Amino acid sequence: MTNIQFIKKRIDAPESSIRNTVQLLAEDCTIPFISRYRKDKTGNLDEVAIEQIANLQKDYEAIVKRKDAILKSVAEQNALTPDLEHKMRSAFSLTELEDLYLPFKKKKKTRADVARELGLEPLAKLIMNQSSQNIDVVASKFLTDKVLNEDQALQGARDIVAEQISENVSVRNLVRSVFRRKGVIETKFVKPKKGTEISQETELAQQKFAQYFDWSEPLLKAPSHRLLAMLRGENEGFLKIKIDTDSDEILSRIESDFIKNKKSDSAEQLEIAIADSYKRLLAPALSNEVLQEAKSKADSNSINVFASNLTQLLMAPPLGSKRILAIDPGFRSGCKLVCLDEKGDLLYNETIYPHAPQKETAIAMKKVRSLVNAYKIEAISIGNGTASRETEFFIKQIAFDKPIQVFVVSEAGASVYSASKIAREELPQHDVTVRGAVSIGRRLIDPLAELVKIDPKAIGVGQYQHDVDQTKLKDELDAVVARCVNTVGVNVNTASRHLLAYVSGIGEKTAENIVEYRKTNGPFTSRKQLKKVPRLGEKAFQQSAGFIRIPNGENVLDNSAVHPEAYPIVEKMSKMLKVPVEKLIGNKEEAQKIDISKFVTEEIGILGLKDVLSELEKPGLDPRKSAKVFEFDSKVTSINDLHQGMVLPGIVNNITNFGCFVDIGIKESGLVHISQLKQGFVSDVNEVVKMHQHVQVKVVEVDVARKRVQLSMIL
């Protein structure tokens, strides 16, 4: 099977699209570049499909590499028969390959190995072949000074038979299949050892898993969040997990395959060996394998939820280049204020104390009003943590000289950023409180540019993110960030090196070089100037140029998504219409006169030219919407203000498989269970709600002691 055939079996895409995509990936083209600028070659595959092809190509290469290693190992043991070689070369599943390799795999000495050393393999063959001879008489011929009686001889022979059955590919597939279809996950509470003192912290941790102290359900039906919760409980030592299934069905089917003559003396020995093989060798190994498969699926599901949430968070509407007064609210420690210019640079910082215990409200109001005037502030950004609602109320009491928009933004990850190396480099003269406030302000200007500086896991939009495969999680989240950055495009003259590092074809080192070049030589005036940056060669330029923006540059196209390789085509269009390129940009009427079929080249076809035309009509259009002010219910500032039946406005701030969490203007976000999203059955939460969506919710239940709020969107 070729790599193209392997991928085609697993993804619904034309073979030519797959082949061209694999070729482009082999040429070190990035996924964003292929998706945006090679549509004619890929047949307009999106980034998700291209990423799937890239991953499947890696899977294929991993299988081929493992297959070569296995074939070499078996050949070195002089055990590679033509039939076995054919089976191994035909296998394109790591599970199938490992099953075929199992009998030849080096492992610790087994009971079967000991029996072989005692010379009992011929007796095992007689049992497997169901010899018609009296088995006790036959066994007596194998007695030695180490095999003292017939029972020992038969036990050793059965150990060999049990191992051979456990290594049989058909048997393993049968057991695996039954565990997959009928496996039941069972959990039990692990009682502390007698005399163990249980701390309050441990008792609270135990209670998180109370529902699983005596739990069972079909593994197939266990949702990902529940499975991951059970596995966490086991990892923390509170639960014991077992996968059980219908052993009678398995034993019956294995016996029917191996026992052909039930009347023979060997049949009973074979039956005992089959039962031992299942209980001792097959069930433990394959139940664990099936559990790990389920864990892997749960990981993928959880990672997909995280990736979807992160995408929506990173693509949140920016306010744009405005002068911001950002506030990190607090009670006793005061509210940290920072004034930022249009680029997010810090102009001034101070602390005010409008709340108890100091309650310097009048002084604080005067200071805020003064700063708004002095620094020509256009909007105020308030973090949504402690004292957020009180601070928002305080700000709205101030009589400003001009209308000032007030936004409440998520603080998630701000503390992580403020203590990071990145923050220390950006604001070396200021402490963590100032840095945190700066981050809150910058998130309003451009959420994407600010959030790329923070580990996505710290942003707080995941589901069991610490329990899933961390390598897969990091790879997927990095891909999400890169996808968002390249979808929006990056102003090379204002972007941080952290943002630039995610641009297609650039990376961390080249991003540093771009920033250094900018510091030394001043702002970039053209895309072609990028070629002067150290280590930014032709390939990197090809991959990155279309995603770089240069406002007010030498070439008007440098501030659009038109790739430099298409500039000559745009110039030809301009000449044909007798309209300068500058006048063609944004001129929908003129652009619609162009017959793109006349401009097809070997590199750029109809699909690519449609994108060029679209970009000429609306150059550099930010796909994100503009930020809008949201008003919470002014009567609700804490969980104590809630009562059953209240209907409140809220903002979706996290999405999971079992529902969504909604910010209703208090510290605790409320849960809308999937069953409460709308009337009727809901299979996917994302079909009903999106991150940052403004919703109306009804309070269903309030648990003040546990700080939990249950909400419903069915009003």
C-alpha cells in the first residue's frame, strides 16, 4: 500500500488533492501557506483537511519504519517465513503489526519459557493437536529430576499452550473486539490504610470523585469527560478501575476454534489452558489496551473541545488601536491602573482605593477622570476577577467629559503572563501587578496579539487539559494559534516577536531577527525588505510574505493578503483596465470587470485568482468583528444575590462536552448543562453556543456552600 492509498482510505478527499498536498508538505511548505496560496493544487482543501493529511503521512512513515525494524528482527532470528513476511508487509496497522511480532518479541522469562527449558514443548504440541493417546501416560514420559510427576508435566505443557493461544492474532482480535463492544468500566473506592490520618484537603479531593466510588457503565457509552475524571481519580489514588466483559462468549468462541474433538483426553487440558490464557494473559493485556484506546479517544475529544474554544477566544473581536485605561481590580490591595497608547505601550501607572476598607471613592474618581483627560483615553478595560463588578459600578458613576466605553475582559492567564520571562522582558521596570493590568488592557486592543504570549493551557478554556496526552495537546494548540495568527495577518512593524513567531515560515529565531532588524533600520517599508533579515531566505519569504502586512508601505499590495508572487498578475489586470493598482484596490466596480480566466498561470489557477480578486475588493479585511460593550445585571454582584428563577444576561466563557459555562457578572461562572441548552436533543454543544456569545439564562439552582450555579437557556 502506498502512502497515498493509506491516506485515501482514511480521509474523504480526491487522490490528486492528497498527492499534491503530500508533495507540497515534502517541499517544506507550511499548512497555512498551502491552504491559502495553493488552493488550485489541493482542490481547495481547508487547513483542517491538510493537517489531517500531514498527520496521516506521519502515521504512514511511522508504520513503515516500525515494519522495517520488525522484519529485520524476525529475519535475524531465522524465523521469517514467506507467509509471515507477506502478512507483515500487508499490515498497515501498528496493532496488527505488533500482534504478528508478539511471538518473536524479546520479553522477560515466562512460565512457558521455563516449561520449554524443561523439554515440555512436545507434550504441548500433543495437547494442541488433541492427540488420541492417554494424556497421563504420555505425560509420564516427560518426567525428569526437575519434572517430578504427571501434573507438573501437564501444567508446564498447558503454560506453553496458553502462551501460544494468547499470541494468536485471530484470538487477540476476537478478545479485543468483545472488549471494545461489550466492555464495562467499573470503579471502586480505594479505602485508606488503617491508621492513615486523612487531611481536610484529601477529604475534599475525595469528594470530587464520590460519584465513582461504586460505578459501572458500558465503556462505549462513557463520555470523554467522565472517563478522564475516573482516570484522574485512579491516578490520585482514590479509585481502582477495571474493564470487564462477557468472558463466557470469548471462552466459548476460542474453544470452538481450538477444540475439535471434545472426547479426546487432550480436550480437557486444552480447555484448562484456554481459560488460563484468557484470565492470565489475554484479559489483562487487552482490557488495558482497550482502556488506553478509549483514553486516546477521550484525549482527542477533549483536545478538540479545547482547540475549538481557544480558536474562538483568539479570534475574539478586538477594539483596535485605541488609548486604553486598564484596571486590575481589587479590594484591600486597591485597583491597579495603567494608561496605554494605541500600540499598547505603557504610559503611566498608579493604584487607587475606591473600595473598602480604604474607601477613597472621591479621590479615586477624581484620579480616573484626570487620567482619562490627560492621556486622551478612549475606552476602559476592567479585569473580571475579584472586585470586578464593584469596580465597573464605580467607573460608571464617573462623569467623564466625553463618552467612554467600559469593557469587562477575562483575566484568565494574566497572572501567568505577569510572572513570565516575556513580561519581564517587555516591562522590566515594573512589578507583576502592573504587568497584569497591562495585559488586561492589551487584550481589549487585540486579544490575539496578547494571548499568544501565554501558554494556552493557562487561559482556562479547556476540559481536563492536564489529564490528556500533553504532546498531542501542545501540538494541536500550537497549530490553533498559528492558524488564527495567519488568518488575521500580522503588522510586521508593530508585532511582538512572540506573535511573529507564529507566522507561516518564520519561527522564533527569525522572529527575533525581524524585531532586531526593525530596531536597527526602522520600520519596514516593503515586503521584499524582509529578505534582508538574517536567516530569512527565499523559502521563508515565500511561506511568510502573504501573511505579513505593511500599512502605508511602498506597494499598496503589501498591506493585503495578495501574495507577492501574484503582484505581476495584479499589474497586468491594472494595465488591462487602465486603472493604477492604487485605484484598483478597494474598487469593487472595476475589480468585477476582470475576466480572471485570462490570467491563469502554472502557479496560480482559478481558485487562487478568485482570492486575489476578493482581496482587491476588500484588502486586508480583518475576519474578526469589532468589540462590543456588554451590560451585566446591575443588581447581581455576588452568588448571594442569586435566587431560583432569575433571568440574567451572560457571556459564554467556556465550552465542554457536557455543557457550557456562562459569566453572569459574579466570580463563579454558572453551568448550563447540555440538556438545558435548548428544547430537544443536543449532540454537540458547539451547535448551540459559541465562546463570547451573549445569552439569556435562567437560574435553576444555587449552591452557595459549594459555590456552584446551575443555569438554563430554556426560558
